[in-house]
Amino acid sequence: MKAIAKKELKAYFLSPIGYVFTGVMLLLFGFFYTQVLLYQSSDYIPDVYSSIFTWIMMILLPIITMRTFSEEIRTKSDQGLLTAPVGVLSIVFGKFFAAFLTFAAALTASLVPAVIITFFSAPDWPKILCTFLGSLLCGAALIAIGNFISSLTQSQIVAAIGTFGITMMLLLVGQLSSSISNTALQNLVNWISFDSRYQPFTKGIFNLSSVVFFLSVVAVFAFLTARKLESRRWG
């Protein structure tokens, strides 16, 4: 798993994908941090993450998950990987961790302005770090979903569009709950809404049920991806 993660991580930055993803992500954070400076209040720093959250998850994450398996399926190089003496779950988690570390590194770099502001003000670091943790967890869940979608097609474009569509649905479905009269259906919509799961973190609340939910999504989609690869190994 470690060797696969290292190989995939290197592949992200030997191509423009890793640099484009990181550059655009930090550019977006830079824009919203200028709003903090304009308001001259560090209280707005946690709002930077909640404001940019949907854009990053919906538009940028498909960039790093679209090639995970699609490119290897297209070039038939997946057959060599699947016949190697490596467990299928090791392949899945190796690729997952490479994508997650790329995302986590860019997200961690976004904290640099907050650290600098600390010298001139007193940011609410527990709230900032709680929001940061929520972003990491939600990002991990969506990366696992993106990897699964990537394993279904040999087209990176189809994988990216599919991941975008699913992510948009999971992030925005919670907005429909207020218009649903059926209580059971409303609770179901809120339960699957990633945004509803993420919001407690933006208020500085460590929500254990949300942590378990996001980690469960990672586990479920890693399992589904492994089963899909297993079918290709014996297909």
C-alpha cells in the first residue's frame, strides 16, 4: 500500500494535476482571506472554510480523483497491477491515501495566513481547527466516492462529471429538507446530506456522529471499489 501511495503521489506532481489542484485551491483561499483582512477581524477565519467548502469539494476534488483508476483502465495498465502480488484493498487504499494527502497538503497550506494573523490578533483556533477537521473528513469521504466512480469507467471526463454530479447532490440535498413535508423523508435527506454533517464543525462542535458517518462512507466506497477491481481481476 505504501509503495502504491508513493507512486501515485509522485504521479500527481509529475503531471499538472497536482499543481493545478493546489494552485486553484490556494487561490480561492487567498481571495477569501482578503475578506478577513478587509473586515479586520480574525473571527471571520472559520467562515473562510465554510464559504469555500462547496466550491472545493464540488469542483476541485473531481480533478484529483478522475484519473485514479480511469487512466489505468484506458491504457490497460491496470491488468499488470491486478496480477501483482498485492491485495486489492492495498491498491484501493494506496490510491486513496495519495489523493487524500494531496488534498490534505493543500488544505494545510491554507492555514498559513491564519498563523500569520495570529501575530497580530487572536483567532479562535479551536473553531478553526474543528472546521479544518470537518473539511478533511468530508474531503476523505468524497475522494473515496470519486475513486469508486473512477473505477467504473475508462474516461477521465466521465469520471470527473460523475463525481461532480454525486458531490453536488450530496452537498446540496440538505437544502431540500425544508420543502419536504414527510418527516421520515426529511430526516433521511438530512442524514445523507454532507453539508448537514459538516456544519457542526464550522460552529466549533466536534460531532462524533459526523466523524463516524464520514469514515463509514470511506470504508463502504473503498469496499465497493475493491469489489469492482476484484471483478476485473477475475473477469
